[in-house]
Amino acid sequence: MTKGRWFLPENVDLLAMLRAQAAITVEGMDALVAWTDGDRHAANEVRHCEHRADTAKRELWRALRDAFSPPMDAEDLFTLSADLDEVLNGAKDLVREIEVTELTPDTTMHDMAMSLAESVRHLADAFAGLGGSGDPTADADAAIHSQRHIERVYRAAVAEGRTGAGADLLARRDAYRELLQIGDRLHRVADRVWYATVKEG
């Protein structure tokens, strides 16, 4: 009979898993930018990245459950992963809704999508600084700065009457609002980076 062995749970690199999820999110948002710029095939890449990010999220959550000594508060890791996941979920939903309405992405959507992608890249940089000697809050602030540009673009669209009456314009208004909501989700992730960093410091 084989003797049982006592062992500690494997010490998985949870931060590396979070960074991997962020890298997939960067890919997905870059695909969203390409799609709003006229690349119809990029819609499939957005969906593919959303599925990959879901898998990365679940793997992180499973590892977090079994982790013996997380590098930072487990709740913060869980929340950062969950809130980041909502970003690509929103991008996938936006693509699906615009495809259903047969709406063509316009320059406003492209401008907003570029700022979203920039914000996500800053958040990926912030995640790289978590648990290390860097300052992830500076990157979190940069992400918020990019997110606020999305609000300015949205307000400009409203002021120019691009969200007025008519089925097409109403559909565009909904698309702009969905992009605005994705930005709000990014802001939430950035705020959590600040919270986690201050708490750990």
C-alpha cells in the first residue's frame, strides 16, 4: 500500500494569471478598435477573446480558491478579475447588437473604442506593478484619464445631435451608451487597483 503524503497546496502565480487575463482583454479591445474601423472579421476576434478571457478568469478563480498564500488580498484579486471580465463582455454584446441592427460603426464609435483600448493597456501595466516595486496607481490614473476621454466624445456626439430621433440614430445612441458603460467598468477596475494598493501598502 502506498503511503499517503502530506503536502502544502501548490503556490500558483496568481498575479501572472491576472496579467494573462488582462493581456487577452487588450487583444479583444484592439480587435474592437479594428472592427469599428471597418474590419468586419475582427468581430469574430472580439468574441474569441471574450471566450478566452472567460477561461482565464475561471482558471484564476479556481487557483485562488486553493491558494495557500495569495500575493495580495484574495477578494481584491477576485474583484479585479471579475470586473475586468465585464469589459470584454460589454464589447462582445456591443458587437452582437450592432450586427443585429445592421448598423455600421462610425467615427464616434471608433474614437471611443480607441480610448477604451488605451485604458485597458494602462490597466494591464497597472497589473504588472501589483505585488512589486512599481506604482500601479499611476497606471490606474492613466487608465481613468483615457476613460474620461470617452465621456467627452459622448457629450460631443450628443451636442452635435448624433443621438437624435430616427431608428438609425437611436441605435447609434444605444451603441454610444454601451461604449460609455464599458468605460465605467474600466474606471471601476482602476479604482480597485487604487484600493488594493493602498490597503497592501
